[in-house]
Amino acid sequence: MLVVSHGITLQMIITAALEVPLSGLRSFRVAVGSVSILHVEDHWSSLVRLNDTSHFGVR
């Protein structure tokens, strides 16, 4: 599934999937145009990539 959304919405999805308390919601950011990959199975989730901007080609 592909989800394209605003940063705070993606932060909430990632936080909920990883069972991080809501107090941890602002402990990371999601940059504009970045790629984050969340792998979700039946009873577990893992964050594969967070806030990847390497496709911009700028370092």
C-alpha cells in the first residue's frame, strides 16, 4: 500500500504502528517529499526507512 500525506499524519501512522506513546510523536520529523517505509505484518511492524531524501540528489 502506498500512502501519500502530510508530515503530521505520517508521524501519527508510524507512531501508532510502532506502538510508540503519543508523547513520542514529535521525536522525529518527516520532511517534505521524503520517503518512509513501514513494513506491517499480522502482529508486528518495522520501520525500514524514515525521512529518506536521497532521491533529491542533493547532499
